[in-house]
Amino acid sequence: MILAFESSCDETAVAILAPPRQLRASLVASQHEIHIPFGGVVPELAARRHMEVIVPLYQDALVEAGITLDDVTGIAATCKPGLIGALLVGLSFAKSLAMGRNLPFIGVNHIEGHLNAVHLEHDDVPYPHLGVVVSGGHTEFYIVKGFADYQLLGATRDDAAGEAFDKVAKLLNLGYPGGPIVDKRAALGNPKAIRFSLPKMSESSKFGIGKYDVSFSGLKTAVALWVKQNDITDQPLSADTINDLVASFQYTAVEILMRSVSQIVTDHNLPAVVVSGGVAANSALRKAMTDWGIQHNVRTYFPSMKLCVDNAAMIAYVGSQYLARGVTSNWDLNATASGAVGILT
Amino acid sequence: MILFFDTSTPNGILALGQQDRCITFSHWKAEHSHSQLLPPYIDTALQELPNGISELTHITVGIGPGSFTGLRVALATAKGLAIARNIPLVAIPSPTVFATLCQATTDYAACCLDAFRGEIYLGIYKMQSGIPVLQNDIASLTPKVAAMQIAALNGSITVTGTGYDRYRDQFPSSVIPGNTHYDKAAAVSILKFATQSIQNNKTHQPAELHPYYVRDAEAVEKQKR
Ligand SMILES: Nc1ncnc2c1ncn2[C@@H]1O[C@H](COP(=O)(O)OP(=O)(O)OP(=O)(O)O)[C@@H](O)[C@H]1O
């Protein structure tokens, strides 16, 4: 049984996995409400909260799985990327539990977790495939050639996709987190009501392969500009107009993502696309991707919601795969704010 | 067998032993990487025990105040070990750790830990048969206020800690600088302190022990202002 911890941002999570894919427990303690008064995640508060809940959450997970620590054969924890102070709580606790029991320990990359969450629910995902990570902190495209074999092809040059949803919602005072709210309101609006243009991407980027990169800041600015021009104080935007506006924003955001997806799949002749991260919950993205897949004979996979948002189940899965291959981390493993996928240090 | 460690300051400290026997003692400098250094130090220390980690009966940990991240690394590590071994925790405030380590022979000892933002965490102790007994509520103060409280004490006084090192010129010249060349005798002093706490039943279960922050997160302090 593999025990795993995730504490990279504002969710503490513990999971217990009977490899390869039988989840015995997957608990998530969210701390969203703590950060709301500050309008964003406060790293020190996040770390303090992780510290408070990690032991009780661990104890609850054992109870839910109906096991004791004696049944655990390996321990995994997220070590990057994320907030250092937050990461260190789960990482330090996991390392010392492992040391105390003489169990193998492995540090896991959070993004690698997202890329692999799909395997907990599907045993037929073909390789190579396109792995798309779209969350509040990341928007990245990888060719996944096999387990632990990833090639980064493109990423956002500015805002992450989820960040764009959150910022647009904030601009329109729709509430937080913005993604799900925009999704709901957009369903009531006309996606073609306002035409926002797609960003033009130059060839060069920090990854050297500019053509697959995406950008959301231009779209966000265009929405803000539209509001400025149309939101006249004595005539606030009507609910219908807001629905049309967010529907049009969402339509364009999905277009931006789909443009890169279709380019990569075509250029590299890939048989499948796996989408993960919080934005994978977006109904318009799911529909566009699924329809496109059917049309182009490409299989599309979306892990279920609880595996798309931050969770420890995906960390347990990646950890179990590394441990099964005899790969472990040393006791001196540190947490890092950034870090490429697939490279273990 | 007691394992002790403190990572509340850049001076990481670890001791293994009990009562007046110290089996190993290590200290290291780390600004930001206690999480990298502490576990290997623990692992190496435990290898000194003929029966390894199974000999541990208590984990004793410096709980702060100090570096917020340092406290959490120590506490999370202590909790993991305690749960894995099913043994209790013993908590020592970090200023008490350093007041103990300097083995003062004066009437009083004071520990000033650098709290940054122009402040220090002050603990004032009466020395009783070589053991420091806390006299105040540990708080974050300006060095000036701390120096005034120290100057008001009646008797000889030893001062130690990273805050004293940093703001030394602001303290009365009559105080005696504490010994900071920690050796096995210093380690024995802290192990004795831990042993005494255990004898007095001052132990904790992992879920109930929390870092002793003293201060709120900066964002919360700002909001209050
Ligand atoms: N239905 C939805 N439509 C669009 N965006 C959504 C939807 N549901 C959630 N999101 C967005 O997903 C993000 C949260 O996802 P997740 O928890 O995976 O990300 P994170 O923790 O912010 O980042 P990371 O996983 O990169 O550390 C938020 O930005 C949220 O607005």
C-alpha cells in the first residue's frame, strides 16, 4: 500500500493506494476560505494550515482505508513545484514517517501527478499521447512517450488558463474561484456574441518552440477593455450581457487551447489527448475536445473532477510507479518552487 | 533514548542520548535548507544506536519561536518520527534550548533570538541548579526594550542567541556573552532538560503539538493595522 501526501498550495491531501490503481482513501482538506479575505493564497497562512491538518488528515485516511501504518510499503510526497513553505510540511512529515518505519520514500512532481491522474481510472491510455495540464497555476503541453518520459512542447507565456478564468470573474465581480462560475454563466450566454481575436504567437519562446505556446493575457485585457467601453455607470451591464461576455471569453479561451492541441496532435500524429488540472472541469473545453476527438479519430481522456483538482491520489500513483521501478529519493530531498517534470533530484 | 533537534534559527542542532549521556551531537549552519540537512543528520545519528531507531523512546523538539519555516520543518519531522515509532513528543521553547545550551553559571540567563523586522524573541530565565527556569512570556520586542528588561534584572546575567549576536551593541556591557561553542557537555545539558520534562510528564501526542509562532503571519498583522 502506498501512502502519499500533497501540500503544494492551498489544499492538504492524503491518499492511500493499493497499486496499480485501487484507491483506498483520497482525502482533501481545502483551505480556500482562509485566503478569501486576502484575495489570493497567503503562503504563510497556507503553510500554517497544512501543519494543523496534516496529522488528523493522515489518521483519517488510515481509518478510511481500513489499514494501519504496518500495511504501508512506500511513501510519496509532492516536492515541487509549489509554495516552498507549504510543500515542506507534507514533504518533511512524509520523509520522517518513512525514515521512522524504514520505508522507501519518493518525492513527486505535482505536474507529473496531474499528467498521470488519468491512469487511476483508465488502463487503456495509449502512448505516446498529448498530455495537457490546465490549472490555476499551469498551462502546459507534453508529449508523454511512456511513464516518466515527457517532452514539453509548449506552455503559456503569461497567465495560466485557470488564472484567466479567475481574473475575468474578478473583473466582473462574479466571485471566487472564477472558473466554475464563468462556466455556469457562460452556459446561459451566446458564445458568439462578442468576437475576441486569438493571440498571435511569435516563433520564439522560452522553450524554443514558440508555435505551440499559448497566451491568455491579451484575451483578459480585451475583456477588460470591452467592459470599460460598455459598462457605463448609469447603465450597468445586464445579467444577459454578462452571460454573453463570459460565454464569448470562454469560447475564445477554449479556442486558444484547442489551436495548440490540434497543431501538436497533427504534427506529431498522436492517437490520444489527456486533459488534467482544474480547468479540465470546464464544460466547454470538454465538449470542444470530445467533439474534435470524434471528428479526427483521436481518443480524448478527462480524469474525473476529484482527480483533476489538487489531490494526493495522483501523487500516490506516480510514487507507486517510481517505487516499483526501484527509484527512491534521498533524505536530503528539498522542496522547490519550480521544477521540470520527469527529472528527479 | 531521546532524540532532540531544533531548527528555529540558522543554527541547526541535534542531540541523541538521555540523562547525562550524549551519544551523538551535531550542529550545522543553514539559512534555508534545514529540510535538506535535518533528516540526514537524524539518519546518521540513529546509526550510532546498536539497535537503531527502535531504541528511541521520545522525540524532543524546539517548537519556537523562530523561523516559521524552520519550526514547521522541525515539527513535521518530529511528528512523523513520533507517529512512525509510536512514541511521545517533548516540546521545548527554542529560546529555552539556547539558554540551556550555553550552560550559564550566572544568576540569570536570557536568550534573544533574531525575529527579523527589527525585533527579537526574548526569554528570561532564572538558573536553578544549572537548569534555566522561564520567568516571562516569550514575546517579540525591539532590542531596546529587551535590553531594558535585561538591565532591570538583579544579579549576574548571561545573554545568548542570534538576536543578541545581531544587536549586541544595544545590550548593557555588564552582561556575560553566553558560550556558543556547543560541545557534548552542551548537548548533555539539553538532554538533561528533556529527561526532566519527561519525568514531569510533559509529553504530547503528535496531533496536539503545534509550532509556537508567537507572531501572526505578516499578511494578518498588516490587515490588523
Ligand atoms: N469549470 C471550470 N471552468 C474553468 N476553470 C475552472 C473550472 N473549475 C475549476 N477551474 C479553475 O481551475 C483552477 C483550480 O485548479 P487546480 O486546483 O488544479 O489548480 P491550482 O491548485 O490553482 O494549480 P496547480 O494544480 O497548477 O498547482 C482555478 O483557476 C479554477 O478557476
